[in-house]
Amino acid sequence: MKKIGFLSFGHWSASPYSQVRSGSDALIQSIELAEAVEELGADGAYFRVHHFAQQLGSPFPLLAAIGARTKRIEIGTAVIDMRYENPMYMVEDAGAADLISGGRLQLGISRGSPEQVIDGFRYFGYEPAEGQTDADMARQHAEVFLQALSGVGFAQPNPSPMFPNPPGLLRPEPHSPGLRDRIWWGAGSRATAEWAAKQGMNMQSSTLMTEDAGVPFHELQAEQIQLFRDAWAAAGHEREPRVSVSRSIFALVDDRDRAYFGRGGDDRDQVGYIDPQTKAIFGRSYAAEPDALVVELAKDTAIQAADTLLLTVPNQLGVEYNAHAIESILKYVAPELGWR
């Protein structure tokens, strides 16, 4: 069995072919798609967070709304860029959203990736300390966030408060017990996978790896997953960790599928630079008739190694089409691979 959810970037544009033409459309259709996939029997609704872009930004209002409108599916991010985040405020937002959903939040966080503007985190009021990189700052924000999520009080109470305080040091409220175990780190390399394991976070293996070892993407990703699990065991954590991978996968079952994705051309990994200093390898997409898709996916060692698969969706094609695309995977592909 494997958990299967979707991952949306929440794009919107005024393109004539887009069914998502505004920020309002992106948010409302995200809620509607989450409701639709819950009815189909999928397991999760996840969203990527980008700033200064016509894509989903601040995630917590959306996550809380989906939590109020659904009953069963996991609701999460993949990922939140911690360079932009106030960890204490984030603890409050995350706690509230998790309580609204009944403890279904699965938060993916990371050091971030190249954004729409240069050093966009500076516009949000954050700068790396002397001698730090922006990646260092992101990890520091993450560590503060994780510590505060533990629920241990640390703030000295006012001796003359407006309202009575409980005894002892205070913590951000509302506190959601168990949320600390549902934080994931978006790891783009083998080294960051091992760091995430030591911190006791689940791992979301990135859609790209910031290293090229001369092997297919799925093999490099599978090695990363094994290193994560080895580091987890060495750290002595008591619970079992979780690992997700994301893929663009389309079963060609009708004329719409063939028109959108039947032309091929994305069936190989891509190697390129995400900035002048960082070489990366990007995983391939899959689009084929269901029987051929089953054969191809069975060879993807990273998907086989992960317990959770996130299907990246072309959200601008609208709720109805994306629900159809996810249903096709659940109906025609997942059972043949033993995922259902």
C-alpha cells in the first residue's frame, strides 16, 4: 500500500487556455480539488509555496479551509521556504490549522530554492547573520520552529497579565499535540537527507537533486532515501519515518489526455543549472496508456522506496480534469502496482 496525493503549485494566469485566472480562482479550486480527491479515495492534498509569483503563497488560510471542508485526507505543503518565515508566528498558524483539520496536517518545509526576485526573504524582514548563508538562516528558522512545536514552555509570564496564566513558562498557542511528528524536510541532496533524519523530520525528496552522480534520477533519489533511513536509525528515533516523492504521471485513457500529454518528449531526466553555481538533475515525467505506464513506473526505484507519492497536477486545466487525471491513476495504475 502507498499513500497517493496531489501536489499543486496553484498557478493562475490570464492565458486564454487557463481555467484559473485569478488568485481567488486558485484558492477556491484548490479547496474543490481537495474535496474531489477525498471522494475518489486519494490520500492527500499538498501545495507548493512561492512568493512574489502568481502562485499559492501564504498556505495556512488555505490549509485551514481545506481542513474544515474535508474529513479524511492529509493536508500539507511541499514545501514552505523557511527563509521567509517567522517561526513563532508559524507555530501559531500551524497549530490552528492542524486543530481545525483534526490533526491531519503534514507540513513540508525546506531551505528554499531560487525565487522570483533576488533575495526575496529580505523584503520579508529576514537577513542571514554575519557569516551565515541564506540556507543557514532557513535551517535556523526550522530549528526554532521545531523546538517551539514541542509544546514546552519557554516564555516568562507577565506577573500582572490581562488574563490568568497557567503555571510555569508559556508557549505559543494553540498547541496541537503530535504536529511535531508530522513535519517533513524537502531534501534536495543526500547530505540534507541525512540532516533531516538527525532532526527527526520526515523527508520529502525533491523534484530535483542538486547533484549529478551520473546515474538516473530515480536511482540517485532511491540512494538518498536509503541514506535518510540509515541516518534515522542511527539517530535512535522511536517512530517510523515517512518519505514522499513527487512525479508528473498521466494515464492516457481518453482524447483529452492524449491531446494534453500524448506527444511524449519528457521521458528522460534533465540536467541543468538552477543558478550559476548549482547544477541539478530533474526527474522525468510519465505519460502513457495505463498498461505501458505500469511497466515504466515499476522501474522507478525511488517511487517503490517511498511510502507516499505526490502527483503533480497541471492546476490551470481545472478541477474536473485534474480529478479525472488522479482518478485514472487510482483506478488503472495503482492496483496493478500493488499501491492499492
